[in-house]
Amino acid sequence: MPPDIASRIAEITALLQAEFRASGETLADALPDCRRRLPRRLRAEADFLAEIEPLAAHPRLARQLDLARAEAASTAVHTYLSRLNRGRRRVDLLLTVLGSVAFGLLVMLILMVLVLRWRGAI
């Protein structure tokens, strides 16, 4: 297998470890920790890369691999992982939680006004 694909798989493993705090030195070991955080299409591509990673070490088996698919899969996964921004995800999570709390408070306020009006206090 060309060192380009092997190095791309190593970069993808390093990105998974950095962005999702995945453990494991190989891609196959790192994928279970962050499997649900990847989109479905990219999960299949990452699984394919994890499947061919050990075959790359064997010279005869490496010649039998689909290099075009491996290159496309590594490019897709690498592009997705390099675009992630941990700070942006934290801000989005904070805004989602604050929005949910604000909506809950608004619903409670409306219910309280309706109950007070129904009982004749307002």
C-alpha cells in the first residue's frame, strides 16, 4: 500500500483522538469510541479504512486493495474531521441547553397565567 494512504489513516486516527478523545493506536481501536458522532456515510468509509489498515502491512495483500476507494474514503473522512471545531460544538451545545430552558420557562409562565385566569385571580 502506498505510504500516502497509510499516512492518511494515521492522520485520521490522530484527528479522532484529538477531536473525540478516542483511545487506541489504530483506527479500528479508535472507532468504537466515536462511532455515533460520525455521520452514517462516513461511518461506512471509516469502517472500510479500519478494515484495510492491517492489510496494508502485508506487501502482497496491499496490492489487492482498492486504492481508489481507499483514497476517496480517506479524503472524505479527513475533510469532515478537519472541519470540526470543538469550541463551536461547545457553544452550540450551550445555546441548545439555554434555548430549552428558556422554552420550558415560557411554557411554565403561560400555564401559570392560564391557571390563575381560570381560578379568577387575574
